[in-house]
Amino acid sequence: MIKGIGIDLVDVESFGKIRDLSRIFTEGEISYCSSKNDDILHFAARFALKEAVYKSLGISEERSPDWREIGTVKTEGDRIEVTLSGDVARIASEMKIQRIEASISHIKDMAVAVAVSIC
């Protein structure tokens, strides 16, 4: 059963002004995105997914999220797997969320992501 859906759109140019990526991304995400020629596009898409996950769980951004509690991993077949830790994992567990399905896409100047929280 679908518990929540979230979507987010990120302007790549604006996102590129962020300097401390380690406050937002896991080591694995930084390693993956940094290996790409258009790394900021990949970072922006993963940030959009983190935002979409928060929205799908109904978590307000006013609570100063720790973005690293939502991890993204590219798996076989170009799928994106979402991993949760810390407070976000606790909230998802309390909501009886079994998994989060996700999709990201990007073009030259925009990145978009959708997340679906499933019980």
C-alpha cells in the first residue's frame, strides 16, 4: 500500500553553489557522483531524491534534516536504491514503511526525483 509520494525539482546551477557536500551526501554518494564528468548534475539529482523522500514520509524540513540519513545507491539496471538511517529510519519504521521506490532524471540544467513510500 502506498503511504506517501514525494517529488522534487532542483536547478542544477543554483545547486552547484553548495560547497560542503559532505554535510549532504554519504561517502558512497560523493564517490559515485565525483566519478562522473558532470558530477554536479548527479549530486543535484540525488539531492532532489533526498527531498522527495522527506516529502513521501511527511517529514517537515523545519526539523533541520540530516541529509546523510537518506542514502542513494545506483544498482544493476540503473535502478536507485534508497537506504535510511538515524531519525529518518525510525520515522519510516513507525509508519510501517517497508521500502521506498525511487526514480531520478536529469538534463543539462534540471534534476527531478520522485519517491514512493510503501507499507
